[in-house]
Amino acid sequence: MQRVLIAGLAAVDALIAAAAGIAVVLAPLTLLWITSFSDAGAWGALWPTTARIWQLGNLVPLHVSFDEITAASLGVADGGSSFAVTLAPLAFAAFALLFAARSGRRAVEAGGTLVGVVSGIAAMAMIASVVQLSSDNAIVDATTWQAILFPVSIYATGMVGGAIVAAWSAGDGGVIDLIHDRLDAFGPAWREVPALVVRGAATVIVGMIGVAGVGFAALVAFRGSEMIALYERAGVDVVGATGLTLGQAAYVPTFLSWVLSWVAGPGFAFGSGTAVSPAGTSLGVVPGIPVFGLVPDSGSQWWLLIVLVPIALGALAGWIARRSYSDDWAHDGEGRERYAPRIVITVGIAVVAGAAAALIAAVSRGAIGPGRMEHIGPDPGALALALGLEVVLGAAILLLTPMKRATSDDDGEPLTRGKRGSEPRLD
């Protein structure tokens, strides 16, 4: 495929990714304007509001500042008239990341990795610049360099990650193939170590996200009445309830990361001086947003058993790596076991899984208001340490136990393994 075509397709992918995120915000806001506002002046705030929500979803910090008249009309105290909003609805960032990974993989398959990745990133930079420069707002503002850099960084991470995964499997005739050749020089025992580490860590993270999803669904089932009660207290009409629900839906990936941290043990904070974890819950005043009714208001010592889940996922990752680890790699020419590669895989799975969890925690914490509402979400360091220790324990159980070397007959053919207690066939 021609390079110009690859570059054009990558740019179109970036445009679609940004347009889809913006449209998801703009469509319900337009409906709200049509049904709730009669003055034409409200339309002027529609695009800036859409742009700010899209930027917040792409991890751009927003700065809210009310003037004295607006603050007085809203009943906001003087100390709370200016604050930051940094807690992101991660549904936007997750979509951009996955869409970018698809675009990066397609660039590799088309044979134009570098031109495709550069074109896609450049297109997203132009889109982010246009959004920022065309959405001036006196109340909610974003720093220009952050409004451009953060969406571009998310998209670039997805594109580069997708390209690396595709190139590792299919080759790229460049840097990835060079890394493969260097690893081959260390022998077959080390060649597949990076792939096994990534595969094991991905197993842990995907498993933790799945468990978090089940936990979130259980909270909705068992504490849904609390959420409904907060809807009733809000006193919103159908349009308002719909908008509130859509806004909360955009935060579902953020809430899943909180549950993930809770399952791992450290839990999360819901304001300064608060903690929600399996060991116990200490909450202050909770904002009357319906979804916050799902936050448990008490703990139990039995909930500490939930930390067995990350250990089990670490064991599963170790089992998958062990099954993929060739018998020839596990032993040297004299039949002695090679432990060094397996130790590296075990520690690598724990480190990569902990680092990924820390990144998830870092993007799912922030502020939603002044005062104690400036500290909401999990602690990246505590989550990385807890999950890493749990995973290394589980993975070590499966990866560091002795691997029996298959014997062979005189012709060099492997013997048929029978059931436990049976003798191998020699004929």
C-alpha cells in the first residue's frame, strides 16, 4: 500500500476517534438545549461545554472559576468559587486508546508503520488544537498545552502499543525485528521471555478488570435502592435524569478502577481523610450523585479474603507461562533446571502488572470540587505494591516449581506419558 494512502487512512482514523467522542457529548447536550432552553444565548455555551467534557475525558485538568455574582446565585462560598476538576470519565480515553491501537496495528499490516503512526498522531494534535482554540469559556477553562498534549499522548500510546504488538508477531523489518535478533542471541530460553511476561501481566489485568466488573454489578444489584433514592432526592425531570445517567455511564471505567483497587486491598479514598477498603470503610459526607449510593458504608473482616483473587490470577498467569515454556528451555544440555529465565518471568509479570495497575489508578483519581473533594480515587503506589506482591506469590507457585524433563527412547523420540503410576512404554 502506498505511503500517502497509509498516512491518509491513519489521519482519518484519528478524526473518527475524536469526532465519535465529541458527538457522544454534543448529541445529548443539543437535545437538552432544544427541550429546556428557549433563549438563543444558551447555544453559545453548547460547543465550549462539549469541548470541555471531551477534554476532561481525555485527562485534561479543568479549572472552574465563578465570578462573585454567579457564585452568589449558586450559593457557593467564597472559598469554593475557584477549584479544579480532574477526575476523568475514562470511557472517552478508553475508546480513544482502543481505536488508536487498531489504527497502529493496521499501519503495521499495511507496511507503513512509521508514516502511519506519525500521521495519526499529527492529525490528533491538529484536532486537539482546533478544539481548544475554538472553545473559549470564562467559567471552565483548560491550559492550552495540556489540552493539546494529553489527548495526543493517549492516542499516541494506543497507536504505538498497537503497532508494537502487531510488529512483534508479524515483524516490521526494523526495530522490533532487531530486538528479536538480539534476544535470539541469548538462546531459546530467553527469546520468548518478554512475550510471556506481557501475556502473563495482561492475564492479571484483564482478570482484575473482569472481577471489578462483576463486583460493580453486584453493588448495583444489592445497593440499587440507595442509588434510586438519590435520583428521587435530586428532583430532576426525564431529560435531567437521562443526562445524569449518561454522565455517570461515562464514569463507569473510572468506577471499575476503584473496585479493582478495592479487590487488590488498598481500596480508594472518597475525600480527604476517608478510606474505602476490605479492611474497613471510613466515609464523611458523600455528594448526592446517585451512583455514589453504591459506595459501601461499612466493611467486614471476611472481605479481606478477596485478596485471594489477585493471588489466583497470578497463579493463572504463571500456569499460562509454564504451559508455553518449552521443556527444552527449562533444562540445560546436562538436564539441570534453568531457573533464571523463570525467575525473570515471575518477577516481570508482577512488575508489569503492578505498573499497569498504578497507571490505571493514576488516571482514575482526581478532584471533583474544592476542599475535601480534591482527593478521590486509589493511591497508585499502594495499589502497585499490593498487586505486585500478590501476583508474584501466585505466579511463583506455578513457575518456580520443578519441571520434569520428558525422557526419550533410544531413537530420540519422546516417550508416551501414561496416567499417574503407569510406566512409560518402551516399545
